[in-house]
Amino acid sequence: MTTDEATKSEGEVQAAALAERGEDITPSKDRGVLKIIKRPGSEGECPMIGDKVYVHYKGKLANGKKFDSSRDRNEPFIFSLGKGQVIKAWDIGVATMKKGEICYLLCKPEYAYGSAGSAPKIPSNATLFFEVELLDFKGEDLFEDGGIIRRIRRKGEGYSNPNEGATVEIHLEGFCGGRRFDCKDVKFVVGEGEDHDIPIGIDKALEKMQRGEHCILYLSPRYGFGEAGKPKFGIQGNAELVYEVTLKSFEKAKESWEMDTKEKLEQAAVVKEKGTMYFKEGKYLQAVIQYGKIVSWLEMEYGLSEKESKASDSFLLAAFLNLAMCYLKLREYAKAVECCDKALGLDQDNEKGLYRRGEARLLMNEFELAKCDFQKVLEVNPQNKAAKSQISVCQKKTKEHNERDRRIYANMFTKFAERDAK
Amino acid sequence: MAVDELQAIIERCQILEEADFKGEDFNLFQVAGQKCLEDGYAAQLLEVIQNEKNKVIIKNMGWNLISPLVRCIFMYKQEDDKRENCLMILDQLAQLCNPKELFLGLLEQIEQTSGEQVCQTVMLLLQPLQTVLLKLQNKKAYSVGLSLAMIMNQLTPLPVPYTKQQIQEDKLGLCQCCNAVVDFAKPFVNEVVKNMEKSSEYNDMELKEELIKFCMQSLKYPLLAAQLEQLEGIEDHPFRHFATEITDILWNIGELIPLVFVHHKGKSPHWENQEFADIERKNSADSLACLSYLMFVQHFGVECFPVVFSPSYLLLCNMTHIEVLLKRTEESILSKGLDLFESCLLRMEDNSLLHHYLELRDFINVPQDLVKIMTLCPMEHMRKKSLNILQLFIDKFDTEGKYTLFRCLLKTSNHAGVEGYIIKNIKDQIHLALMKEYDNIWFTGHHLISLLDLVLSLPEGAETDLLQNSDRIMASLNLLRYLVIKDCESDNQTGVWTTLGKIEQNFLKPLRVGLNMSKAHYEAEIKNKKENRKEAHSSNTVCSVTVSGEKMPAMTTGMQLQVLHSALFTFDLIGSVLARVEELIEVKTKAVMDENS
């Protein structure tokens, strides 16, 4: 037998087996996707919607001809399960697999490429045969920093998500080290979950959830209760948390363009107080969200009366100064400088603005610039002792740095000279 | 004599140590060598260079001869012996000279050419350049990158041959040159591939990066503007060949698939600073769009592409690229955008695209770009094509999607013809809804009423310019007529009978008023013109029209009358459909009233 014939007859055997004994895994039981397990995987769960899935596969047409194989590319194929990225047969089929499993799938065109086919390899109305191996799967890393991993149990609907400030109704259960410490139905505003003992990670994750979604969230301490922990729930500092959340419903917050100036100024007062409250409790991420609202509402607002303009500027100035403080605490120094720049744009001799910018710059090792800022502070307020001591800190650090540089570069030039001589 | 001078300097340098070569020695050598070439003594120069004893001298000083050498090669005819000699000299120099210096000399030469000389010079120097680069140890990757970038920079100002004739003629040699450049790059590609199979050394990442840069540059020029369809009568289409080579390079160094999906991954892994990432994204937008076109329309590299993605996901991934291409005005680039869009849509089944996708910005922007093309593009075949593609796009959406899209386009297109076309689509959807068994909530009932409010209205009431909007008005009237006939008042599936009062107030009444006003106005104009005809034709034109620097002749009274009459005809047409609709409404309402009484 030639290789082609061999492949064809092997393909026919597999397809026939599937047609006969294959399990119908379609939700509507229309035999659109039939499956046979070739090699069972390890015990345990199947991948969930949204999970990042790693597979190897081989695809053949009804006549046995291979049209694709991930092994030919020497790379596993990676995709997000249950999101419509792949043909329906795959979203259904891979969701039934366990890690390490190899299976065969026979897919009718309605669950594959239908009447349109897929030029140039797949003809119209083609039934496809796949051999799939599930190598691995892991939860979706929501912010690509390992802070929040999400696994969806039940998908929600629509592409619309709660925005910051939206009112959400959720059911929530919190676990730490296998022990459940919290279980409630709660309605709150996204960004203010803290008021209900809900960590910031939940607020952030909600912005990516769909209506009706039921998911599991794995929070690293940074997005959980941080170093302080939560004594009320008996949780130590730096604890990893697991939450099960169902987003029952939500109402989006008004977009900035939907509010008029009067409303914005009213809300700005409310939000400023909230921000300050969070700041005093050391909840800097939440405070940033509140102050940030003032900026997004008022920074680009036009057509203000003189009175409104004054009020707006006063709110913005306070917001920028407070944001700078928060960013200093969060160690995001570049952002702190940015906020100080904006504050100083509104009030160029603002003592707090200059001082905080100086602090940020000092921590970014920009000693000269920091010194300038502190000197300006003294010009505005000669009594500011803190600024004085900061200036001497700058000078000391500058000297240290120069010493170090001198040593490094001295060696460098000797090295170059030696190399050139060769 | 030139040869003697050359001999003299050679002899002098033969006895010197390499380290003792002075600046003036270099100068004398260069001048003497140049003179030899210019006076036609290439053969003698070749001998000198081939002489073993002079190896050290040539190694240090040879690179200075590049410039006069290239000049001479172009001076001599193909068959001339002297040209042969010059080519051999070039070859020898590549073998003997200090690679670093010769490299700079060659690059300098390429940088200095321009216009018609560019391709010839590049093709001439590619071989020695390759030899030299393969000899470099340190900084090879950097030098390869620099060479490729320099060459492509020099080629970029040249026009890309587009028609079959232009390609066959290849007047400036661009087609040939591009393919020569990919051949030139092959050994470096092979090196990267070989090193990929071993461990990853830092140096090889650099060479791979340079090759990626070269491919991205090539995608932007010449491929983005090139004609890439199969052409009858051209066996080996040079740009198709070039495109195949580029995709092959990307595939071999393992970057083809990642690049096709790069924008979809979100954060660019290369840059910390968001600003740099944004700049990179903007610069690479054209290249990536071209790559998608190559893969999905011309099927270059599609062998390697996974065949498991859903068609709607492929459309999603390509929308950014389609948008980039559709924003351009050059025919070659615009047509690629339309082809890419069409090919993505043809992979989908009708009614399969979920309305959710319209929540994404691209999916709203792109149909508006299509509308711009079909109304503003000067090329008729482009206008027709983009209209076809818009219809295709509409067909692929589910009913809620169609509904949303119609609303959006009615609000944003600002063009009566397009609005009329959309209204016709709405009529077709209502027709389908009425015929089907199950409830289509979007084209019946209260959703439809809300849409009808948009459709069955006059934008400026009775003062609407009826001529300007005639396409739209006719389509609206036809739709209303259809509804009145098809949907019995007892059924009222479409809800038209519920909203009839509003329709009469917002549409039918002002339309009647407007028609009367316009007809009266135009009839008065016609009467005036006819009376004035008897008087002398005055040249008191209110305004004049200048096209291409030539002033258009004023319209004769005869022409003006023609225009006015045709306007009247349009009003009559609208009026007659309006009358028919009103008649139908009256009949039906009366029938119901009779029934009820």
C-alpha cells in the first residue's frame, strides 16, 4: 500500500469507529460532534471557559488527507477556551477533555466551517476529523501580571462590562487556605468594594466580567488584603485568596460625557471625601480610583462659569496633590511626578506639589531635579524644615553616586584601551 | 603614465611595514588606481591586485577604489573586456580587503547613488557586500541590519511598477533588485535558523531582530503598493516571488504566526515605555496589514497557519488591518483592504456574526469607512466593490446586529444614496420577518417602530431639499407603501398602523407641503426663464465654475431649462408614489372603520 492509501484507510477506519461508537458531546444531541477517547488523561477537572489551553493536534479531511498539524510547526497550539476563537466543535470538544488526554473528534460542517469552507484548505460542507492532545491548561491572567487569575464556571452574556463606578449586584464567597471566611449577597459600587470588606482585586475583576457570569478568582496578596491581612476574617498578611463570584446584574455608571457640570461638581465633593477616607485607612489603590474620577470628570470640562471654574480648579488641584501622595505610597514615582506637574500647572508655587515632586524625584535618583524642587519650596516657605533636610540628603546622594560612577567608568576605559591594543 | 605611477607607489609600499602606511600613501594609491581605471588600464590594475606580493597593501588600501571602480563599470558596455576586468577587481577586493573598511566603502557607495542608478548599483554590489558581511566577526548582526536598512531606504523613493506592462518592462530594475536582495539575505537567514536549533545566544537574537526589521520594511515597501494578483502572460511574477520569499523568511525564523497575531496580544513585550510601544505600533501597522493580506487573500504562508480558528475570530483579528488599509487613498492599497475584508466575510455564513461585535469600535468604524469610499472615491470599480462588501457585511450579522448597523449608518452616512440603500435593506428584512414563522423582534413591533421613526421622517421638515434627498425619500415611500400593503391593520405585526399618526405628521404632511412648495418654485423659475429667453442672453452669471484651471462655460438657457424640467419630473415621481400611499392608507383605514361600525 502506498502512504496515501495507508493514510486513507487509517482515516476511514477512525472515522467509521467514531460514527459508530463515538459519544455525542453536543448540548443539543444532534451528533454534530462525536468523540472517542484514545488515551485517558489524569484524574481531575476539565478546563473552564476563558482558560488558556495548550494542545497538539492533527486535522484530516473526510478523504483522509491531512490539512493541518501543530506538530509540523513544532509548537503547541494555544487558545482561550469557550470564547469563540476556534470552531464550535473545538470549544465543545476540548472542554470535555482532561489534562494529558488524547481523543478523536468527528465534526460536522455546522460545527466547523459550514458552507463557506475555509480557503484554501477546507472545501464547502466538509466534515473534519481531529486527533487532539490536551497538554495543559491554566486560568486566564486578567492583567497579565499574575495578580488575578480567573476561571469561568458559567459564561455571561454580551461584551458589555461594568465600568468603574457601576453599581453591581453580586454573590460572593471568599476562601483562604481552604477555609471559607466570607459569604454574602451584596450590592455596591465598583471601586468601593472596600466598604464591604471586599478586596480591590474583586473590583478590578468585575470590570472584565459579563452579566450572569459565575467565576473563580485567584488573588495574589497585592490584589487581596495585602500586608495588613484582615483580622476581622482571621486572615494573615500576604495571604492568597480565592473568591467565587457571580455577577447577577449591573448598572453602568454614567460616562463623563453624560453628566453636566453641576452634577460633576456635586459628585466631585462626594468622591473627594471618599478618597480621603480610603487614604487615611491606607487603602491607596481605592483612593486613587476616587481621586481619579475627579480628574476624568473635570480635567477636560469646558464652558464653565467663573464660579464653576474656581470650584473645578480647586477640586482638580486637591485631586492631583492627593494622587501624588498615593502614588508615592504605591511606589509609582513616575506617576507621582506626573500628578505634581499637573498640580503645579494649576498653582505653580504650590508648596505640597513641589515637595512631593521633590520626594518622587529623589526616589527615582534624579538628585539634581529633586534638589531644585526642594529649593523652590524654601523660596515659597523659608520655614519648611523638611525641605532643608531633604536638600542635604540630595547633596549626599549626589556625591555618593558620582563616586560610584567614577569607579565604574575608570575601569571601563582601561578595559577598552586593553582591547584596542590587541 | 598611470600604470607607472601605480607601480611606483606599490613599490614604495612594498618595503614598508603595515603599521607605517601613511595618509599620503593611501592618497597616492587611490589617485593612481583611479587614473588607471579611467585611462582604461583595468587589466593592469587587476594584475597588480592579483599579485601575491601586494596582498598587504591591497588589504589596507583597496577599499578606496570602490567608487572609481563602480563608475567605470557603468561606463563600459556589457561585452567590453575592460568591464570584465573591473568586475574581477571588485571580486578580488571583496576577498582581500579589510572587511570592516570595505563594508563602509560599499555602503557609502550605495548611499550616494540615487534615481535610475540605484537598482543597478545595488545589484552590482550585493555579492561583494555579502562576502564581506560573512567575514565580519563582531557586530555582524548590526552590519547586516545596517546594510539591509540602507538598501531598502535607497529603494523606497522609487515608484513601484503596477500594471502588467510596467512589471514586464521594469524600467528602473526594481523588481529584479528586490529579488536579488532576498537572495542576498539567505545565508543570514540560514545562520539564524541553525542557531535557533541550538541554544539561544545573544548575538543571534540580534541577527533575527534585524531580519524581522527587514521583512517589516519590505512589507511596507514595495509589497504594500505592489500588484500581487496572478497576471496572465507573466510566468514568474516578481512581486509574488518576493512576497513568497519574505513570508518564507518569517516562517523559517519562527516569526510568521506571532506577527499575524501580534496586535491582539495587547501589551507589546518589547517596550516598557508605553509611548515607544505606541510609536512602534503605528509604524508597523502598514506592514502587519500587508502581511495579513498576503496570508488571507493571496494565501502566501497559509500552509503554516493553524486551520482551527473560527471565521468570526479571524474577522475580529483582521479588523484593525482592514481599517488601516481602508483609510488610504492609493488604489493599490485600498483595493488590498477591500479584498482582505471580502475574503474574511466570505468565510462566514450568513446571520452568523453576533451583534456583540458591534460593541467593538473597529466594527463601527469600518462600515463608515466603506461608506466614505462608496461616496467619495473617484474610481468607479472601487465604489461598486465597497458597496458589495457593505451588503456582504450586513448579511453576515444576526438580526439584532443588522438592526444596530442600520441605525448607525442612517445616523452617520450623511448621504441620501446610502440612506436609500439602507432603507431598502430594512424593507427586505421586514419582508423576511413577516414571512417567517417565528418572531423576529427586531424588525417587527416596537423595535421596528423606533427604526421607522428614523426612516420615515424628513430631516428638515417641509424645508428639506427634496432633490438632494430624493433617493432617500423614494426609498422611504416605497417602504411605507410596502408596509401598508403587506401588513393588514388587523395583524399590525410591524406596528406601522400604531404609529401612523406620527408618520403622517413627521413625514407625509411635510412632504406634501414641501412638494407643493418646490413644484411652485421651479415652475415659476421655468416661466421666468422662458420669458427672459426673448431678451438678450445676459452674462450676469452669479458664480462661475473653474475646473483644472479652465473656466467652465456658463449654462445656456436651454440647459438650465432642462435641469429645471428634470427636477419637476422628480417631484412628480415622488408625488405620485406619495399619492398612491395616501390612497392605500385611506382605503385600509376606511375598510377597518367599516368593519368596526
